[in-house]
Amino acid sequence: MVVPFIWVIFISYFVMAAVSYFYLRKSRNLISYHFGMNIAMTSSGVMGISCGIILGNQFPLFFSEVTFLTLLIAISAGAIFGSLVDYQTLVTGVSNGIMAGIMGPMLGLAAELPLLVIATFLVFLGFGLLCFSLRSL
């Protein structure tokens, strides 16, 4: 019963990222360089670590494949969110995505249910804070 619920949580990460992206894209003219760096680093870091934890926990024998997939997810998130502002934020998102994409599966091999709950909380908190902080600009 736990395994299908984990995949629902995994898909919810991408839904939350998509909702946050379209919300931030609406107001991308208001985003400064500093806030753009925070957006790129937070999105790639949170997605890389959280997706790596879930995939590493579910497929511990396929560490290389999980690491490569997590790298693709984190780099893509950093590039997509970083492209909201300029190329400097894109590079920051990609470099942070590389670090998070490598760290996430390592945490996933040692993860149990409390770490999965914390990772899910971090995804929703991170993207929620990004969208909330745009309102305060």
C-alpha cells in the first residue's frame, strides 16, 4: 500500500513545480536577478534531492541509472526556472542541479519513511515560499 502512494507523491513534485513555474512566469518582469538566483537554486535543489531520495529508495540496485535520471530532472528544473530571468541564473540553476542530482540518490539509499516525508515537505515548502515571496515584491 505504501509503494503506489510514493509514486503519487513523486508525481505531485512535478505538478507543484509546473504550477509554480506558470505562476512565476506570469510575473517574470517583476523578478530581479537576486530573486532569480534564489528561484533557480531552490527549484533545482529541492527537485534534485527529493526526486533522488524517492528514486534511490525505490531502486537501490540501479544506482547509476537513478543518479543519471535524477541529474536530468534537477538540471532540467534548474534550466527551466533559471531561464525566467537570464543566462546567469540558468547557469546557477544547472550547477546547483548537478550537485543536488548527485546528492539525492545517495540520501535515498539510506532513506526510510521519515526522510521521504521531510523531502515532500521541503518540496511543497520551497515552491510555496517562492510563489509567496513573489507576492511581496
